[in-house]
Amino acid sequence: MASALHAWSIMHTVKTFLTSSVVVAALAMTGCPAKDSPLEKAGDKIDEAVHKVGDAVDKDGPLERAGETMDLATEKVRDSVK
């Protein structure tokens, strides 16, 4: 019985030590300064490219401007009829 209690005590001590080691390691890693890895830099470049493509697509083309001009002309005609 005493032998089992002694084994349990040792296992409990080891488990506590390992758990606290993991917690300390996790806290230490969160305190490390952030460095941009090559993957981080590549991701930033992809984000920039997506924004540039989105800006190019969202710009008003000639058909969009012509449609807006027609809308304004239609509104002016409606206003003048009222």
C-alpha cells in the first residue's frame, strides 16, 4: 500500500512539473517579438495584389459612366415634367 502511494506521489509530481513546464513555455513564446517569416511576407504581397485587383475592377468604366449619365438625364426629365 505504501509503495502504491509512493508511486502515485512521484507520478503526481512529474505530472505537475510537466504541466507547469508547458505553461511556462507557452508564456515565454507569447512574449517573443514577432518576426516576419517568408510565408508572412508572401501573404502580405498576396493581400496587396488582391486589393489592387479589387480596386481595378471597382473603378467605373466607360459603360458605367454612360449609365450614370443616362440616369442623371432621366432624373432631370422627370424633374422638369413635375
